[in-house]
Amino acid sequence: MSVLEQTASQKAIDLENKYGAHNYHPLPVVLNRGEGVYVWDVDGKKYYDFLSAYSAVNQGHCHPKIVEAMNEQAKTLTLTSRAFYNDMLGKYEKFACEFFNYDKMLPMNTGAEAVETALKICRKWAYEKKGIDENEAEIVVCENNFHGRTTTIISFSNDTVARKNFGPYTKGFIKIEYDNIEALEKHLESNKNIAGFLVEPIQGEAGVYVPSEGYLKKAKALCKKHNVLFMADEVQTGIARTGRLLATCGDCSCPEKNCSGTPDVKADILILGKALSGGAYPVSAVLANDAIMSVIQPGNHGSTFGGNPVAAAVAIAALTVVRDEKLAENADRLGEIFRSELNTYIKTSSIAKLVRGRGLLNAVVINDSEDSDTAWNICLKLRDNGLLAKPTHGNIIRFAPPLVMTEEQLMECVSIIIETLKTFE
């Protein structure tokens, strides 16, 4: 790398450090182009993207069909607010409701906004439909959750970095151990003020924790028994990432990967974001049936940008790509190969303890403490070797490439990962 090129990268980093709030700790690489499974830095070096913008870019970087839909809509109408109708929102709502088999959709922009929306819907339903006294509703959540970083959401997080010095916190949440059906049953049996259960089908930020078989199915059954809303946060796990259209379907008996029927585990409130736009635009949504969504009336909730025409066009294109290119099936097949190859290596490894995941959402646990910098250093070396990934919780590296990846590309990446890990043995 020339001195001039080094200066170009460092200048971009220095600008962010000087003028931007320091709320992220990025890997030191400056990207300026992406296509499919690849990204390029300002120096022209090509990398495999194994983070996919935290699963927002499931359809690959700059997918031509998504970009075309965005560009074409942007030429005619970008924003009306919800003060008026536009000719795209209804088409999008119909498409999404039929795609995921729900009656109604409430469009928003970001994943955290969608979670906040679901919480509001759940509470209002509890007061107006279930009969809980106003301001008494409680929502059960799981420890080590990640649903965003708004004030309400960090109120039920146990991430000290996200919480410290941001109080006072919002009340009305009960935290239980993830993947502990007995804990959920205990609270549902003893507390009549519980309105909903909010859960990630797979805990991504916590380190790609996949619950035990049958957990989601049992949780949904308990919620139904006690008239409690089962809310699935599929912002990161949804849209084919885990080898099914939705990760909740991983607990179903149905063999379909892109199932839009009635799965064994169907959320009462489904929360989507990220890959709902293929990473091209901020798009999120909350879906529910009429009996639940009918509690939302004019003035109860809204967003100037939520449901804008560009978002509608982009989301329709993004979901169409998932369906037509069979990305769930591809993620399921390649995920099995990835874990098999890594497990073979791990059997004789001293640096990697285990690999876990579902579909193309996977994590490798590094044999070191959470407060070590080993995983970070491994990611720096992976970068040097042409692959971008990021640690979570200190000693866990998440691997989540775009779902358009081919088997040949995957095997090349597996080789990069294993050869890199070997240098730390």
C-alpha cells in the first residue's frame, strides 16, 4: 500500500473521529463500494463481507433489482408523509401481508422503531382487549437480549455499556433466562398482568445463541394458553437469514424454507427490519392480525418517513429477490456446509472452541476470556486476508455473509477463516 493510499484511508477515519460521535468502534477498514458478497476499500482492496451490515444485506450489496426499484421510485415521488395517501404504500402493505400471512402491517423505518411500535401495540391491546388495568401491563423479555438502544429498550437490557448513565429506566418489564421454558411458565401462571413475551428466535448480538429444539413452540403455546401476545423480533434473524423465511419457522414441522402459510410457531406480532430493504434504505415493519392491530387508531402512533413511496418500492423488490432467488434454501444448505467444515477444524484446534448457528447466521467461540482482545486481533488478521467479520462479547466472532453467496465462494472463505485461525494456535 502506498503512502498516498494510507493517507486516503486514514483521512476518512480521522474525519469520523473528529466530527462524529464516538458511539461505535469500527474495524479499521474504509469501504467505498459493494457488489454481491464483496466490498472494496478506498485503496481498491476487495473483501468478502461476512457481517452483511448485521444481516441487512441478505440479498447482497447493491442488488440490481433493488437499486433499480429505488432509483425509479425516487424519480417520481419520495415522500408525502402520512398526511396524504400515496400510490405505493397500499401495494407494499398488501404484498407484505400476503408474503408473511398477516392481516395488517404498520410501516416504520428502523428496527428499534419497530420494536417500540410492537411494545406500544402490545400494551394497548392489553388494556383494551385483555382487560388489564391501565399502566399495569408487564412484558416478559429475555436476559442478554438485543432489541435496540432506545431508552425504553435499554431499560430491559443487561448490557451495562448500553445502560449506564442513561436512566431513569422505563418500568413494566420482567427479565427471564433465555431458552428457559419453566421460567416463562412460572411468570405466566402467577402474573395476570402480563401482556406479551418479546423474544429473539436466535439471540444474535449475544453470540448467536440458538435455543433448544421446541423452545419457541412451547413458548408460543404457553402464550396462547394465558392470552399473552407472542412477539418475535426477527429484525436480524428474519428474511431468510437462518435458512427459513423466518427463524421462528426453525421450530416448525413444515419443510418449506419460504413458507408463507401458517407455521407451528407464528408470532402474534412479527417485527421486521434490516433485510426488509436489502440494506438499500431504512425500512422496518410490524405485522399482526386485525384483532390485535385494530387497537391502533389515528394519532396513536406514526412516523413522517414510515411507509414512504421509496421504502415501499424497495421492500417489495427486496422480498421478491428473497423469494425468486430462493435465498432461504441457499442459506440453509451453505450453513450446514459452513458448520461442518468449521467443526472438522475445531476438533483439533486450541484457539476455536465451537461453532454454532443456523443457516448463514453463525458464530465461532474463541478459546479466551471475554475481556481479551484475541477475537479482535483475529478479525484484524481476517481483514488482512480479505474477509471482514466483527467480534461480539469479546471472544465470539459472528459470521453472516450475504445469502447470495455460492458454494465455491463459501469454501474459499472457510479456507481463509481456518488458515487465519491457525496462525493463532
